[in-house]
Amino acid sequence: MTKPTLLVLAAGMGSRYGSLKQMDGVGPNGEAIIDYSIYDAIRAGFGKVVFVIRHSFEKEFTEVFNAERFGGKIEVEYVFQELDYLPEGFSVPEGRVKPWGTNHALMMAAEAVKEPFAVINADDFYGADAYKVIGNYLSNLAGSKNHYCMVGYEVNKTLSENGTVSRGVCEIDDERFLTSMVERTQIERVNGTIVFHDLGTDEPLAENTPVSMNLFGFTPDYFDYSKEYFKGFLAENCENLKAEFFIPLMVNHLIGSNTAKLKVLSTSALWFGVTYKEDKPALVAKIEQLIAEGVYPRNLWE
């Protein structure tokens, strides 16, 4: 069996949170969410972690999150996402400051990842079972193409009490293959009902609607598809200073064109995130609870 790689999207500075939230301590000894992600990935059989970061905080980041920190239990590499890392013939339009999105960040790892890989956000706590489920699935995909996966969470388990959240809202068939995914950027609970506001009105979502939390599993052919599709995306959207090349956009293209299939995996894990700094106390309390239950040791890396 091939050991999969974990690709951690850590280039975002967390503008709403107000700091480099990927490095903010949430565990009893200052452990970051990333620490728990790597710990869970090691237990699930991942052999390497690749961090997507920015040059502006490279020194700060790599001094903390390195192979030595993780006890040498997993190989560590770094790649970089910058605005001007674009295909030949394209340049950053004047006034563009927003990153090009999650799939652009993923593309930065093309030379570092040659095996099946999972993609996560650095600031999301996915839970041990989620890594076990996707790790098992990916370990059997070595050498295959056009067959991907993701861990689906019920939307009611992924909300914040402190503001709206963005989620990839999924539709799946009877065999749990994805049929479509739409990025909704303004989801919240209003008067007891989950709604999104993207279309200008309150559109309801069922409590158990499956959503993507950017925990995807791909094989390396995905990089080649992304490279080609990104050129078309830029040709159409380069002058739109807010346009982003999201992973769901790329996945939808491959599913819609019958190029690939994507299995939506179920998990018993609960997701926790720090979209807003007010979310942090609940996450800290949850980690304490998981330590008390024996899911994690009090000192992760001792």
C-alpha cells in the first residue's frame, strides 16, 4: 500500500481572524490546529506533509512546523503560493491583492506530490476519524486516475455562532458519488433554520445537507487537469479582482465533463474551525474534552 501525502493549505493569513491563525495555540501546551491535523494524519498512515505557505512568513512558519517538531514521524516539505505564480502569458492585474484561491494553492504542490494525497485547510479541525477514512481510501488509489474522494460533513455540524461561513454544498447520487458542488459563502442559522444568502434572499438548507470542508482526496493527475483549466479560468476572470479558483470549481468541471468521479466519504468525526476569533474558546474546550476521553495525549509530541 502507498502512504498518501497530506497537503496543508496554509498560505491564507486569516484576515478576518486578525493574525496568522494557523499558528495560534488551541491545545493545552500551545499546540495549533495544524499539530492535531498532523498527529491524526500520522496515525492514519500518511507518510508526508506538504505545507503551502507564503514567502512573507516562511521563516516564522518553518521554525515552528518542521520535521523535528513532529518527532521525525513524517516527512515535511514546503511550497509557496504567490499572486504572480501564473501560467506563461498571464500577469497579475493592477489592483489585485486577493489570492487566486484554494485550487491555485493546491497547484503549487505539483512537483512535491507524486502519490495520492489529501487536501486540508490549515485552520480546520477535522477529527481523527476523518483522516482514517480518507487515508484508507487513498492508500488503495496508487496508480489510478480520475477517481477522487472527499469527506462530507452535515452542514448543521459545521456552523459558527459568530458569523456566516463558506461551504461547498454537495449533491450526491445513491452510490454517494458527487453530482454537483456549489460554493456558498454566506451560510448561517437564522431563527432556527439554516439558510444561505448568496442569491440575495434567504435560501434554506436541510440540516443534514452534505458539505465540503475542503477535505479532498486526489491522485496526481488532478494537477495536470488543474494546470490546463486554470488557463481558461484566467482568460475569463483575470480582470475580476475578486475571482478565485476554488477547488469545488475544478471538481465540478471534472465531474460535469464525466472526466472523473468523486466518492463522498462518511465520517463520525465532528468538524471545528476558527473562522472568527470568537470561535476559539469552543474549540479549546472541545480539545480538552477529547483529551479527557483519551483521543489525544495531553502532550502531543512528547
